[in-house]
Amino acid sequence: MTIELSSARIEALVEQWRSESAEPICAYVYDLQALHRHVRRMRELLPEGCELYYAAKANAEPPVLRTLAPWVDGFEAASGGELRWLHQHQPGQPLLFGGPGKLDSELAQAVALPNCSLHVESLGELERLARIAAQAQRSVPVFLRMNIAVPGIGDTRLMMGGKPTPFGMDEHDLPQALAFLREHPVLRLEGFHFHLMSHQRDADMQLQLVEAYLDTLARWQREHGVEARVLNAGGGFGVDYAEPAASFDWARFCHGLRALLARRGPSPRLRFEPGRYVSVSCGWYVMEVLDIKRSHGQYFAVARGGTHHFRTPPAQGHDHPFRVLRGARPAQLKDEQVTLVGQLCTPKDVLAREQPIEALAVGDCLLFPLAGAYAWNISHQNFLMHPAPRMAFLEAGEQGDLAEMRAA
């Protein structure tokens, strides 16, 4: 399964904007039709007995959530703010609330929701949650997030467990946590949450992880008599920004998962909560070239916007892929290496360094794909007080034509 990167619909919209105004373009464009196709395919490939949640931290724009809602089992929040947002924009949808450092007010907020499960990160959080649930006289479904070591498994740039981290409980805390739950029936153990790796691109390694989680749970059932209805295997399915075709192979993973579950027999429901892999390919960041200059032998294209809008390249440490949408002016550069930068007064405002470009002129637009996750929402948006980019969401009109919809 490859990540879809067609820019035809985005290019049509940019041409429309050009005809309407001379103001240089800076925009995020989200192709909701492409997002719909992608998540539907993900869901269709997922084996029976598995659940798909969306980690809203990746991109919680309301049109994105609305597009995903028919195809996911619920949404995951990592803060009280996200929890409020999801409850507001997707009322009635099942919610998960995870992450370290939850405030008592956030725990109370989650307890008050009728469709929210909590991922408990520590013994201290478990105790606070029990007190709050008892005060509210609510029975609360919980998952214990566990930080376990899985021998023989490699690592990624973004390890969430298997070593000292702020996430989850060590296995030696489990007996105390289970004893506490038995003493406080106001908390109802639904299952366990394991999430050791993010940006994991190896489908076979992910299958090994899932099997290790299942083996661990089976051992705990034998040793502690624990019962778990659901095993949450987290997300972390990786994206290769430089070579999208080398991103996580969801089809291969689902095929292997089906064989794994058939071989093992009865198992708890498996829950996955990807974010980046779901929405990344639906978004494009568009910048219009304002200036082309030469400095100490290198060419720079200065475009409207920058990393205060699109922090993904410096955050991930890569030269982001892009396409040039030519305008009406003759090319000022041909077959040159060009560094693409924004408007910020910092040398770190670089989206791609010394990239080969066939032709480029002021007024051309740079189209950056893979901007639908951890992009606008992780950027230092108020730095230098530049205006926000335009936001456009593309859906199919009644005749299949483009329909631009502004965010609410």
C-alpha cells in the first residue's frame, strides 16, 4: 500500500487563486477525497477483531475528523484541550485519553464523559483517578499503559518505551496496580496499552511487537489472573518523507496480522491508534516564491511562509520533497541547485537545502506534500507575527468538480 501523493486537485485550486488575486499565495490545502480513500482502504484491510482509532494530535481540523469518523472506531486525545475539542466536534464518538502529566481537572473532565476510556500512565495517576471517579460516582474504564522491554526488537528515532521514558509503568509495578484496582472497583480494567515505537516503518517488526504484546498479556493472565478485553497496540506507523513509497506497508502488516491472529486462536480485541500515517498524505503546504537570490555561490528561493507554518522539515531533520508549479514569468533559474527558505529572520527557516530544480521564477509556487500531520499544529505559529496561511479543504462537488471549503 503506497501513500497517495497526487497534486492535480491542489494545482487546480492554486491556479484558481492566481486568477482571483495578485496577493502571493501561502496556504494549507487538504484533499479530503484522498483522505477518505486512504482511511477506507486502511479499514478494509484491517482484520476482523481489530479496531482503528485516530490519534487526533496528528491533525484535529474539524473537516479531517468528519472525514475519518465513518471509518474509525473512535479518537484518541493526549490533553484535556484535545478531549474538549473532540467531544465538541465528534459528539458521541468513543474517546481515549492518554499521555503523562494529566491534571486533576482533566481527569475529572474525562470521567464526566460517557464514552471516554483513560490510559493510566503511573501508580500515582491511578490513585488520583480513583479518588476523582469515586467523588463523581462514576464507573470509569481504564487501560494500564505498560513500558515493557521486548528483546530482539530494534529501535527508531522516537522510542516511547523499552527504556527509561516518562511513558507508562514498569512491569514490576503491575502487581501493585492490579491490587489497587481490586480495592477500587470504581475503576474498571478494560485492557493494556503498549506503544514502544513511533516512526516505525518495518511491517515485519511491527508484527513481532504485536506478538510480543500478546505473549506478555497471556503471561500476565497466567501469573496474575488478569483479564483484558482489549489490547491497545498503539500507533507509530512510520512515514518516509524523502521516499514515500518506503513508508510503512499497511497492506503487508494487515496480511501478516490476519495470519498471526489465525495461528494464535482466541485473543483480546486488538486496537490501533495511528495518527501520522492516517492523515499525512492528505495535506499540502503551498508557498509562492517572493525572491530568488545568490549568496556566497548558492541560490536561495525565498517564499511566502516558512517553518513557523510548516515545522515538519526541521522537526524531522530532512529536506522536504516538493513540486514546482510554474507561473507565467520566464524562468530565472534553470537546472540549478536551490535552497528553499521562508520569511523568518533565522537561518533555521529552511524547508529543503540545495535541491535540483529544472526551472524557477518569482511567482512560481512550491507545493510541499505530506503536510497533513504534525505540520501546522506543531509549528511556532506566532513567531514574528506573520499572518496564518490560508486553509482550504477540497471535497468533490456534486458534478465531481472541486469545492473549496473554509475551516470553521
